[in-house]
Amino acid sequence: METIQYNLPQSRIPRAWYNVLADLPKPMAPTLHPGTLQPIGPDDLAPLFPMSLILQEVSTEREIEIPGPVRQVYAQWRPSPLFRARRLEKALDTPAKIYYKYEGASPAGSHKPNTAVAQAYYNKVEGTKRLSTETGAGQWGSSLAMACAFFGLECKVYMVRVSYDQKPYRRALMEAFGASVTASPSTETESGRAILAAHPNTNGSLGIAISEAVEVAAKDPDTKYALGSVLNHVLLHQTVIGQEALEQMALAGDEPDVIVGCTGGGSNFAGLVMPYVGRKIKGQCGARIVAVEPAACPSLTKGQFTYDFGDTGHLTPLVKMHTLGSTFIPPGIHAGGLRYHGMAPLVSHVMDLGLIEATSVQQLDAFAAGIQFARAEGIIPAPEANHAIAEAIHQALMAKEEGKERTILFVLSGHGHFDMQSYIAYQAGKLENYDYPAEEIAMALAGLPAVG
Ligand SMILES: *Cc1c(COP(=O)(O)O)cnc(C)c1O
């Protein structure tokens, strides 16, 4: 029988997260205070995050130990499976080998619990009572709601309006885990009210929902804020994905030539690729590493690498990242988790260093790839993950055209069981591609903060 699964025993769950900052040839640009434009210190972030996470945010230690209680929760779905997509390879009639690391086997259905569990744990240890957060498609909100239930924390979620309406089952899941969910922009916060006054019928965006969640945490000493992507500590927690993949690819006896992940804020991509980027820096890995983003929200391929706010209401510090401008509200594509105006500063930085590259995919091509994948492999992918699949298939077809062997590894960041409404719309021919929103992006970029 041909092998299609490369499984590791529970004892091989990584004991430490891998911090690529230890190996970077050039350090990242500092995070700046939005008022003084000076680098911020740990105390500036203390109203929002527990100190252990703030220290992880700036750590340059190579290995950061995973606490026992976090590893114990990981054991429910980790090590996650690595599959060889043999039926997809046959369907494509390609000489390429396609492997995928599947993160949809977690209880919430995506990679997000890898960091949600860690964040809830550190908050609990430091005495936080309540976490506030934003969610796009609902994947992050449901992961954090679950983690809060495990560690006895309250959870308040601002859910982007378009997803709140499109994805009622995700909302129900968050509420089942005990979270309180509000559509964003809401009238509960100053930032929400300001946006509603200017754009009464807005779809909302992650940037707006972040402002609301940050505002609530900043005003209440018992509430801290949790972010599901973008920040260094979040990307760090996701490196369990890539560390396991390295071992599993060794079990398969293969080295990837191309490594692919979809990018919204950059966390599932970074989780898979940063252990490989570390090897690339040391000359131990020659793979192409490709980030895939939606053509409607192309921060890496069309954005500027510059200082910007992380949120639309301008409450967050300034970070240097690829950005479309913090006031850009992306079109309502169904890959809600990819509708963010910026990209993780760490992902932006390694792209600037030439260690990774980026490409973009249109919504209809992403869904076509997801359907082809589902028919071959039996897993309905999350709409976000369809972007990675589209690029993996593209690479496999190029290998066929060139008559070359090629080993492709991608991360399947989640399943799409709660996203079937978007598949219904796709099958009914109701989804459309969005043109690159050049005018709106130009306007948002014109409003970038002036940093010398
Ligand atoms: C949130 C999400 C993404 C996008 O976020 P990243 O931080 O870029 O990983 C991608 N896929 C799934 C399934 C998600 O839930």
C-alpha cells in the first residue's frame, strides 16, 4: 500500500516554540509609540497584554519552552497529520509530489487554537479575568472562546459585520463555548460609533474590530486583549506546525522544493515556514517559500513596506509592515480571515530580506482549486486555505509542463465546515472576482502616518 500519512507520536509534540528572530541576519524595525514616534517599551503594552507575552514579543531567544498545561491541551490534536495528496497528484497527472500539513483537526477546525490556548494560559496565570478580541470569519473568535472556556476566562468578541451575517454558525459556536459576540462596528465603543457615523452601511473589517476590542481592554483593568495573528508572539506559537512538518517530511524521506501557505495576518504561513526560513538562513534549505494572498486584499504584493497602525481607529502602536493603509476596508470576499489591511511585521521583514516571496489569487480561482482538492482528498477546505491550494496546484501543473519533479509542501490551515454558505454561493455562480481596488488603496495609503 502507498503511504499517505506521516504521523508522529504524542511524545513528539514540540517542547519549545522556534523563534526565528534569533537567527535573522538583520533585526526587525522597532515598534513605535504613535504619539512620540519613539520605540515603545514593555510597560507601554502592559494595559493590553500579560507581561509573559510582551516579553515573547521582543525575545531573541531561539527556543521558548512550551508550558506543560499548553502542551497537554495540544495533545488533543497534535502532532497534526501530514498527508501526501496522492489522489490529487493523480487527478493533476503531475510528476510533482504534494504534501499538506492539516491543521483542521483541532476542535475549532483551524491552526488558531495553537496560539489561543497559549494566550489564554498566560493570561490566566497573570490574573486576567476577561479577554477581548476581534474575529473575521469567526475562526479566531471560536478558538479563543474555546481556550477561555478551558482556562476559566470570560471572552468578548467583536465579529466583523459581513461575517456576522454570512456565518451564523461560527457565532453559535463561540456562544456555545461561552463567549459574548457583537457585530462590528458596534455602538458599544467610541471607535465603533465613529465608523458607523462615517459609513453607516459598512461591511466592517478586521482593522475596525481590532480598534473596538483594544479600546475595551484599554479601559478595563480586568480585561486584556488577544490578537489572533500579526504579532511576533502569535507567529511564534504557530511554529509547532513547521517543527512537526520538518520531522514528518524526514519520515517521508523528502525535502520540499516549494513551501506554500495562505496569508491574512501571516500566522499559519509563518507557523509552517519559519523553521524552514531558519534553515534557509543557515544554508540548509533551498526551497522557494511562497505566501499567497487574495487579489482583493494584496498587502504583500501591492502594499508598501512602511510604518502603519494595526487598526483603523489608530489606537495601536506603529509597526513596520506591508500595508494597504489602515483605513482600507477590503471587499467582502468569503475568505474573511484574509481581509486585513496589513501583514505581520515578521513576515514583511523576511520578505524584505528576500527569504520568501508572495503571489495573489482571485476568489473564483481559489474556490475552483478548493473544489478540485475536496473531490480528490475528501476535505472541504476553509476559503482562506483555498488560496494556498490554488498555488500548490499551480506549482504542480508547472512541474508537469516543465517535465520536472518537484516536492510541494503546503499548510491546509483549516476545514470549511462552517463556511458552506460560501460554497453554496460559489456553486450557484454567485461569487465574483474583485478588481484590485486601486483607488481605495491609493486613498488609504495617502493617509499613512508620517514617520521620518
Ligand atoms: C485566520 C485564518 C487564516 C488567516 O490568518 P493567518 O494569520 O494569515 O493564518 C487562514 N486560514 C484559516 C483557516 C484561518 O482561520
